[in-house]
Amino acid sequence: MNTLSSKPLEQHNIEILLNRETWQRKPMLREVYHRFYQLISRRLDPSMNGAIVELGSGMGCIKEVIPQCITTDVFPNPWLDRQENAYALNFADGSVSHLILFDVWHHLRYPGTALKEFNRVLPRGGRVILFEPAASWLGRFVYHFFHHEPVAIHEPITWEAPTGFSAADADYYAAQSSATRLFWWNEGRERLQGWKIREIAPITSFDYFASGGFSGPQLGGRFLHGLMRILDRVTSPFPRIFAARLLVVLEKEDC
């Protein structure tokens, strides 16, 4: 059973290095993620001027679909463009058109504090695109029993960092249900002043579950994954039960 705990931030980079090994030996996982990145790319607004930036890029694989994306992470790695911390970004005010967070939101211990920084670097109409675990009935079961990070359905969400907090104080944190609770279940939606929720899209993906993700074994081969994609289409009308992923698009409203 996974529970909330505090770990050194270095744990994040340890997982990135392990994920790189998994990525190379799991072609089905690469196919699944390629489709996820395509979903994100379709949410980009081509009329917006400014940089497209991914925070917490990990292996930087989003460039395969969005080559102009600036890849970043809290640790410098040679395959990434630059080092960035979500709580203190090194971008000028209004200079970023899109911020992409793929499996990053649930690692933000203080999401409200991070959103203030996102608000600073985005112009009016700029977007934050989140791709997160979905805490559907099936999602809660899979993520609870087959993933090391806590789902944390009933844990309080600490919105703002305490007085005196700095980006250098950030630790390793995980609560996989955070985006589901805030955006899909409307828990604390009043906190999102200055933001328009442009889209909330629960995504069924038995194909993702069958790939094993980065922490589990891959189930079957290409034939099974073809069947899983058929199952995805059949179950997609019932996201509260079957959704594996949650795509959220926020748009900045204030100047």
C-alpha cells in the first residue's frame, strides 16, 4: 500500500534514469505515449505567440511530436534544453504561450503557488496543459495496487506554500488524484480565480494499463494491444468507471 511521504528531491532524477531504461525495452509503451503526446499537441493554440515549454520533461520525448517544445526539469540532463523549477521559472513575464505538465501536477505539493508562477509567465489566453492519472474506479484500483506513488484520495491538498518557502525547498511529493479531485470532481474549484477551464477530458486507455507503464510488466504483444484499443473505444462512454488518464487545459483570463 502506498502512502504519502516526504523524500529528497533527488528521488525524481533517480526515477528518470530508471524510466529511460524501461523506455528503451518497451516499444508498446513508446507507442502509447506517442498517442498521448499527439493529444496534447492538438490542444496547442497556433495563434498564440511565445515559447512552448514542458515542465518536468524527464526523458524529453515530447519533442518527437512537438519538436519546438522547450524541455526542462528540476535536474540538468544532457538530453534536456534547460533546468527549471515550477515554483520559480526563468522565463520573462508573458513570454510563454503554453506550459505542458505531463505527470507533473501530482508532484506539486503546493499547486496554488505554482499556478501563480504560471500566471506570471503566460500572457492572456496562454494555456497550461496537464496530462495526469485519472482516479476513476479502475484508475484508483490500478494506481493504488500497481504503482508506487500514493493516490491520496482523502488527503488534504495544501494549496499555498508556507511563508518563507522558496523553490529550493521543494521535496519529492506525489498525490496521483490531485488533478482529478480539483478539476474533474470540482473540489476547491473556487481556488482557480484568473483561470478558465477550457477542457477536461478523461481518457480510457486499457492499452496504457496493458503496457505496464514504467513500473510494471508489459502484458502481451501487439495483438493484445490492438484488442485493448478496441476495449478503449467500447468503454470510453463510461469515464467515471474506466478512465486511465485525465487531460486538462487551463487558459489564463486575467492580464
